[in-house]
Amino acid sequence: MLETLLRAHIGDEWRDVLDELARARNWATSHDVVRLGKSLAELSAAYNDVTRAALSRPKREWLGARLVFSFVRDVPKVTLAVREVVSRRALALPSDRPLRVLDLGAGLGASSWGLVRAFALLGQQGRIEVDAIDTDRDALDLNAALVRNVARQGDVELVVHTGLVRTWSDVESRSYDVVLLGQVLSELDVELSGEERVTKHATLVTSLLAQLESSGFLVIVEPALRATSRHLHKVRDAVLANEHVSIHGPCVHRAGCPALLRESDWCHEDVDLALPQYLVPVARAAGLRYEGITFSYVILSTRGVASLPPTSAVYRVVSRAMISKGKRELHLCGYFAQGETREVAATKVDRLDRDITPSNAAWDELCRGDLLEVDSPLNKNKPRVSRVVHLRLIR
């Protein structure tokens, strides 16, 4: 499945469409590497400013950089975030009606297209209708223009209805199969203090969960920066205090996020998914990475308990492999054995090369973001995959 989704970037087939929309507005195209790189560097610096003061009066040229570069980079984030719920058909396109989606803070529509891409790559067919809500009319106009120019990915058709609002509380209450929050929380209420902001965003997320159909999902994707990721972890914990809310990814438990135990830690995805080759010179000109994609995400619902019980031995890989002489190490998050009890932790686990057996050989295949199942919970005091451990990769 991951091999399929590594085609998640929308690729060269969108280049002419994006460039033409930019050219019509006198913005830099992907061929204007120096000019586009300059705008992109300014945009990136503004987004990395936690006060976001620079975005209070954004340059229209920055919207061109979002269109030609950021849109392409952001589409795969939702594609990869929903890969598990789509692949096991917990989230599927209905056969008798369109899938109803609310894209809140939709911007150019990258989150909606990411959802479309996931269904298309995993072989589903159907129609998706999106209510795209934002405070930026120019971005919504581009969102609609993109749909007019493309409309389909494989056997999946996208229809978008755009709506301009002054505040998110203006959004009319409807029922949706999916609610998307793509890089929205990091832009909201930045003037508030930490806990006050967490409480406000937990209230927003809870209200959006109430707009889901009984089988629906709320998908939140945030930048992989430490501050934005840790804020998402805190919002997650606050929302899960409600026992009627379930978590479907990336966590395999509903306990407090162990990444919050140390100020230096945060949990995020880091996928070896390079930008389309034509955008590599632009990324270099802006001083940005081009060889991988990073993001943090949470998928929630009210459809029933999805997180695993304390006796479960399913873990998420939350780091890259650390290979040294004689062993291979990974950080795993899940329930570990602690005496007679089970305790959630994100812990470094190793397997010595001398202990390789057919039953634990899948350890060599594991990479960040993977799920694995072990025959019994690993020991927190001695987290090691021994010769007798049986494990299975769930990809």
C-alpha cells in the first residue's frame, strides 16, 4: 500500500494548469525559478514565525507561491494521513450518493485533492462533493478554478462549493462524511496563551465532530514543526477526554500522548516522497527541502471505540531506523508490559543482529509510520525483540 501511495504527488500532469493560473495573474510560474524561489522563501519565513504577524498583510505574490509550489507539496499530506482508513474501507465512497466533505480553511483545496488522490490510488470510484470554507476569497476563487480545470483523478470526480466566512462560527451546520482541517489550527488564535488556545481548539474540534455522520471521520493535518505538532498532541488529549470520541490514527491508543512527557519531543510523519522533479530547482532556490514530506496528523470520529485495548500488542513506528554495529533500533509507541500492568510509552526498541529469525525478520522492513503487531506486549524495562518474538508488519 505505501508503495502505491508513494505516487501521492499530483506530479507533472498538473504543471501546465497551475502555471497557467499563475501566469494569468502575473505571478511567477514554475519556470521562473528565481522569482518563485524568492516569493516562496518569504512565504516560508512568514509561516515559520510563530506569531504569524507577517501573515496579517500577506502579499498576493505569496498566493502564487502557494499555488505553484505549496499546493503540490500539501496534497500528499492528506493522502498519506487517510491511507489506513481508506485502504481498510472504513472510509469508502458511497455507491448511491456523493461523499459529503467539509473542508474548513480550504484555501486552494489541497486537502480535498489529497482525499481524492487517496481514493483514486487505492482503486475506489465515485463522486466527492466538498463545501470549501475559507476567509480568503482569492484563494477560494483559485480553488474553484482548479476544479474547473481538472475535476477528476482516475475514477473519482470532485465537485466543490466555495463559501467565504468572517469567522469559523459562521459555518452553517450540516452533516458530513468527512471534515478536513488542513493546516488550520496552527493559523488560529495565535495571540492566545498555550492552555487557553488548546481549550479553544479542543472546543472547535468537538463541535466539528458533532457535524459528522455516525460513520464519519475528522482529519486534522498540521505542519511538522515542534510547536505546531505539540499543540496538536495537546488538543488530541483534550478531545479524547470525551469517552465518546475515538482515535483512528496515528495513535494505537487513547491514553495521553507520550511525546508530551518531554518538552523536546514531538510526533510527526516523515515520508521519503520527493517533490516532482520540475519543482526541485524552486525548492533549492528557496532553501527548502525537496527529498521528503513531513506533517503531523490526527484522525478522530464518534463512530465507536477504535483504539486498541491495554492488552494489545500493536505499535506504531515513530522514528526512522537507527542502525549501528550489531543492532537495528526503532522508537515504537503503544502499550508495553510493566510488571503485571500495561503502560503506554514511546520507547526505543532494538533487535540484535544475532537474534534475527524468520519470526522477527519483518523488523528489517519497518519504517516510520508503519504498524506492527507482536505476539505479546514488549517489556518496557527491557524493550528488545528477541529470537522468540513473533511480529507482523501491518502496512
